[in-house]
Amino acid sequence: MADEPDNLVLQLLREIRATLDEHSEEFKSVGRRLDHIDQRLEEVHETLYTVAGAAVHANVRHDTVAERLKTLEERVSRLEEKA
């Protein structure tokens, strides 16, 4: 009889250890998935900055061309008035 409580405690401790090992593996798996998600978010972040930069560049370029066109139209108008 005296051996039974010890065996029961050892059995419970083994079960607890097995459960902890399972949880540890699950936690590691979740950690890897979170690392992958973090990496993807960083890539999206970089892409958004690139796209935003391209959009700003295109907008500035458009404004520059529009201003240049306005200047040329004014010059043509003045030349037509002189002719």
C-alpha cells in the first residue's frame, strides 16, 4: 500500500510533465507563426512606404509638368499677341 501513493504522485507528475511538453511545443509553434506574421507585416510596411514615395514623386512630377505647361502657354499667348 505504501508504494501506491508514491506511484500515483509519480504518475501524476509524469502526466503534468507530458502536458507541459505539449504546451511548450504548441507555444514554440505559435511563436514561429508570430515571427512569420511580423516579417510579413514588415514587408507590407516597406511596400506601403515605397508606394507612398512613388505616389508623392508622381504628384510632384505632375505639378512640375503642369507648372511648366502653364508657363509655356503664357509664352505662346504673348508671342501670338505680338504677331
